[in-house]
Amino acid sequence: MANWVSGQSHYETLLISQDGQAVPSSAGVLTQVEYSIEDIPELDTLFVCGASPIARTGNEEIIAWLRRLRGCQMALGGIGTGSYLLACAGLLNDCRATIHWWDLESLREEFPQTRMTNNLFELDNKRYTCSGGTAAMDMMLSLIGQLHGMELAASISEQFVHERIRSSEDPQRVPLRTRLGISQPKLVEAVQLIEANIEEPLSTDDLAHHVGISRRHLERLFKRHLNTMPSKYYLEIRLEKARQLLRRSDKPILQVGLDCGFTSASYFSTAYRNHYGLTPREERKKLAEQKQDLPASSGLSRSVLMPGSGE
């Protein structure tokens, strides 16, 4: 689009997979590529694209190949979970980087040498990472703006009916007030406390004390605006977090339960089954079966290397 709007050939995009073969998405859509990692031409920038959930196995050859790029002058970017592969290769050490908000916490634990942020995207020297989805658009528009001016970036944004170019500091998640569809400040404050205290849950009395209202007043607010009680809402938030960890990390099930405030395996399993209709162990088994049903890999099973000339 930058080329079309400006009438100049600023960019050329090449598609690469591990072995030069087409890569299937989780929906079965094939992406045709032009090169394998063994025969790529000289590049200015290489973007590694990764889908969700993170593929923690099966990309060892790609990670080893990325490690060999450590001393090169080429800019390296990660889109979505592509940031994970760059981190595995040590290419984000001592850099600011980001990834989809679902994976932020696990990557902070796994790669303490990378300064993981919850920003929409991060541009740190020659390391470009974003949280995926529409954040890739904002990151690319920002890069185009740096090289060719914001007037061109704004024109491109208008062509894509993208009404605002978000900055790197913009948050990934929808603001809590918008997400809940409420504006009651005490209730929003209580929910913020809940989301910030998953591993060691607060009691309803503690929540009421911290937001400065009585327990009965807090319960009325939850009932009126969210049609539930604080304790039930809290439990659902913890179970949702547990489900994310079960699906997107390889932590042991017991550890997932502890991280979400469940003090025993039996309590965690019972609460999870009552809410989702299957136990945590069955959840993991179901996910493994779904992965086996994905189309056979003909490159990066759930990652595509997308290099470009320029940014």
C-alpha cells in the first residue's frame, strides 16, 4: 500500500518457510512461499509471524537458524507469537519487546533477560515486536512514518479505513470500563483488585475494605451491574486465567491451580469441571488432540517467516 499510495517502490515483500513449502494455517488456508531458510536472498528486515497458541515444540530447527542471525545487521521482528521464537533464539536479550497479552506473564517468567511490556508494539533499535492482530498494522505504519513521514503513513491508514494510528504505548486490552460496559467507579476498582490478585485471592470483606465501601454495598453493585456476587465473579476470573495457562503454557496442572489461587488439586479440579464441564487434565488432553488434527506441517507448523526489504 505504501508503494501504491506514493507511486514509488519503497518495499518488496518475500515469503519464507522452513523448507520452502506452503504453510497451512490452523484454519487450513495455505500460504505459498518463495524461499526456504537455506536459500533466502539478502534482506533488510525479517519478520517472524506466529499464530496462537505458542508452539513450544516443533520449531527447534527454526530457532537454531535464528540464533545464527545474532550478529547480522538485519532488523528482526516478531508478530504475535513470533516474538517467542526470537526470544528462544536469544535475539531479544536486553531489548524491550512485547507479545499478545495472553502470553505476557509466561514469557516474563521464561525470559527474564528480555524487558517484556504490555504495550501494543515495541521498536527497540533493530528489534520490532507486536502483540499481533491489528497491532501489526500500527507497528508497520509507525515504521513507515519514521522512514517516509507521517503524511504517507496517514494516507495508508485512510486507505485501510484505519481511523487512528495507535502509538507503541497504547495498551493491548480494551479498558476495563468499556470491557465491563459499566462506569460505576467503585465496581471498576473492585474488579481491578480482583484481576491484580489472582494467585492470592482477597475475601469479599477485603475487597470492600480496599474500595472503601461496606460488604453489602459491594454485593449490591455486583448484583445490579454484573448480575452476580463478588465471590462468584472472582472464581470465574480465576478459572478463566487457569484455562488460559492450561492452553497456552506447559506448566504442570497443579502449578496452574496454585498460580490461580486454588490451594489443592481436588478443589481446582472440581471447580474447573463445574464451570467448564471437564477437568483440567481433560482440558489438556483435548488441546493435544486438537493440535494433532491440524494439517500436516509443510514448513513452520504454526509460524511463517515473513521477510521484507526495508521495514
